[in-house]
Amino acid sequence: MTQTSYQWQEECLARWIDSGGRGMVQAVTGSGKTRLALCAIDTLERKIGRGVMVKIVVPTSALMHQWEKELRIHLAAGNDDSDRAGTFFPASGDCAAAGEHADGKDVRNKISLRGGGCKGSTDRKYMIYVVNSARYELARQILAQLNSGEAVLLIADECHHYASGENQLIFEFLTRIDLAKADYYSLGLSATLPSGQDGQVLADALGPRIYSYGMHMAAMMKIVCPFDIFHIALSFRQDEREEYDDLTERIQKCYTQLRREVPSLGGLNQKERFEELRRLSVGRDKKIAKYALNYMNFTYKRKGLVCLASARVSCAEELVRRLDPSEKILIFGERIAQAEELYRVLYRHNLGRVGRCHSEMGEQANRNNLERFRTGEFRILITCKSLDEGVDIPDASVGIILSGTAAQRQRTQRLGRIIRRKEGKERASLYYLHIEETSEDVMYLPDAGENRLVEFRYEPDCRNFQNPDYDRAAMLVLDDMRREDRRILREATRCLDCGRVRGDWMAEPEELQRRIDEASTVEERNYWICMKRVAAQRTVEY
């Protein structure tokens, strides 16, 4: 049976066709960008009355294989029912049967992969490239096919990667064709399209931004899972604080000297300033070069000190201990050493149900660990940046940002990893850890609609959390139970301690009662009874 599309996809597709089959789409992760692109292929072929050669460019090999899987499902569904062209199909888990009944060999012969160790034929209708491999061959292949009279559709997934450096080489064919006459079509996809010069590069190659679909609208339309954002304030150890203050003083002194020598630095934004400092650090003026180099070195050390603060691993460990044991958790760090440290800590207490993915693991090991996380063998997966983009894990419901990032794009991508909808998944939670009174961003405020925001602190010395609004209500619950025996009080204290780091106490009374009624264990039922009592106390208080 045909799966209907989301309304935004229909509107976006119509706008893309009206724009001549060229343009870029900004849509929140999990909203269906891949299915939009697959439908665009069918719609374009009907529009122009003939087939097109499809080139799909992705930033990583993991994303290449994910696209191959989705494309096979799409083509198999089309083989089962030719009238489905132009419609949207369910996610891979729902379409497995379609692939089983289709002519698998025929589908396979239409697709070829280039990159990540794959060296498929370059003459297939559907070509999927990792950008590293596409740089030096894709433009030549597109040009040859256009010159031979073929129509070509270039789909640039995570297209914000392709505006800088050597990646721009994939668009080199544009200098050799007349866009007004060539049968060249393009679709750029990203959750966060760039602006400025990078945005212009992409617009010239792929067409203008034609549609934006943000987090607020996706949440309102229930396309993504409802979610809570938790800001957890951490503190340095005394020695870490002293080192941070010393580095900050050194940075300020260097910058004061640099501003005297190069006043124009004051008018630059952060990215421009660092680019100028890199240039000055290798310049002929040795005095300025020394100040510039010192400034960058001190800044890098300070960033590392913040990123690797000892409280982060301790906080993540305590969070995991208190979270629902049935939830799957993604933990994002910035440094491999930190990811490995947390892995060792969590592995001991989680019976081997912890894995990690990062660049030093190797591609095959990362792929295997990701698959073990998908199948449920791993409950927790620790990563640095390898899962920021293009990885579909719809049943992950908790994300912990171990080390904060200032990049809004990265924050959006990480949130997107946990808000994909899946049957039985009612809500997602993202925990954002930050060090107080540092250069690290204190707040992460996505365009989240009515989704909830909670702030609390972690005290590493006592390995406990302080959540003032919750704590007041929880204390009243315990006070009401003071005449109960010690066993019951211990169980209530355990439940209330877990609830302190979750958002369950903010649910509506009817929802909490449903949870009590559906609880499958005594411990689970006790927890939801406590959450209902906290919610009742909070209602009375406010």
C-alpha cells in the first residue's frame, strides 16, 4: 500500500519543480530528506519525459551505504507497483518485505558505489559517491554524460560540506556547460545550510535555497519525537580553575598586544580573526608572529582544558546510572581520549553493553559497533564526530553531549540523532554538559516549539545532582512518607533520585497514571507512583 508523504515534502517538491529542478532544501534531521530526494527522482523523470542519470554525493562511507539501502528499497517498491512513482515510502524497517519480493539482481545492477573501498562501475544509472572519491572524477563524468545528451540529477547530501577546499572540485563541470541549455538538475540537502561566501558557492552550483523546514514546525507536526533539553552546569576542580584563569590572562595580554599592532583585528568575527591570526603567525614581522602564535596556542590549551574537565566523565557516569535502563543512549564527545576514558568507566558497570565509534577505531570496527547498537546488543554508544551526520538510529532516545560545541550545525545534528520517530518511542532527552564561568556556551536553545527545557547542576564531590524545582517537590513527597518503614523509604529515595535527572515529573497526571497502569515490574510501578506524587506537589506549590 502506498505510504503518503508529509505535507512539507509535497510543498517542497512542487517548489523544486517550479524552480526548474534546481535548488537547496534545509530540513531538520529526521524529517525525511532522503525520501524527499528519492521522490524527486521519479517526479523529475515524469516531468521531462525521460530517464535521468542520478549522482548522489555524501560526506562519509557510512552514509553512502545508508543511501544504497534506502535506494534499493525505493526501487524495489517501484518494481512491485509501477504506479508508485512519485510517492513516498516507509523507512527501511517497514519496507523489508518489498525488497524480498522484488528482482534483487535487477535493482542491484542499477546502483554503483564509489568510495570507502568501493570501486563500482561508473556507468550505472544510480551512482553514490563519497565526496573524497568524487572530487577528481565526478565532474568529468557529469560533463561527459551531459555532452552525450543525457539528463543528469546531482543530489548533494549534507551539502554544507561541499563549499570549501577541494570539495568544490565536484562542481568543476559547471564552467564547461551552459546552464540554460544543459539537462542538468540539482538538489542540495542539509539540516543547516551555510550563509555568506559558502552559501553563495553552493547556490551557484545547486541553485538557491527553495525551502526551509525547522525544528519548531517538525515538532508541531509531530514529524519528530517530542524532546526535553537538559542543561547541566559543572564546575572545575581547583587546579583546573587556576589553570583556566592563568590561560585566560595570557590570552588577553596577547590580544591586547595584537590589537595595538593590528587594529583591524577588532572588526573581524571569530572565524575571520582566527584566519587572520594564522596568516600573521607565519608572517615576516616576528614580533606580531610571536603574539599571534601564542594567542592561538593558549586558546587551544584553554579549549582543551574545558573540553576535558574531570567532572564531565563523572557526570555522564552518574547520568547513565539514573536513566531508564530500557533507553538506548548516544554519548557525544569532542576528544578521543575522553571517549575512551568514559568507555572504560561505563564498560565495567554495564556488562559489556557499551561500544564506541571514532576515527581511531577503523571503518569496519565502527560499522560493526554501530550495527551492534542498532540491534540492541549495545545499549550505550560513545562517539566523537563520526555519528554527527547521516546515521539513522531511530530507537536511540537519549543523547548526552559530553563536551560542548560552539557550532550550531553540530548541535542540531546531534539532537537529530535522537528525535527520529519510532513506534513505541514517546519522548527523547538531550543532556548538554557545560562548565560554568568559562568560554563554553552556557545554553543550547534550539527552535524547539513547546518542548521542555530543564536546568540543574552536578556536584562532582558528592556525585549528585541539584535540581531546585524538583528537589523541593521530592522533599515534600518524602516528608509525607516519613511514617513508612525504612524499606519503603529506601525504595522511594531510589525512585526520586532517578527522577531528578529525567523529565517524567513534568508529564500530565493522566500520562503518569497510564504509566503506572502499564508498568511491567514493581520497580517501574514504584517509580511512576513517585513521579505522580512529585507532579502533584509541584502543582500545589505553583
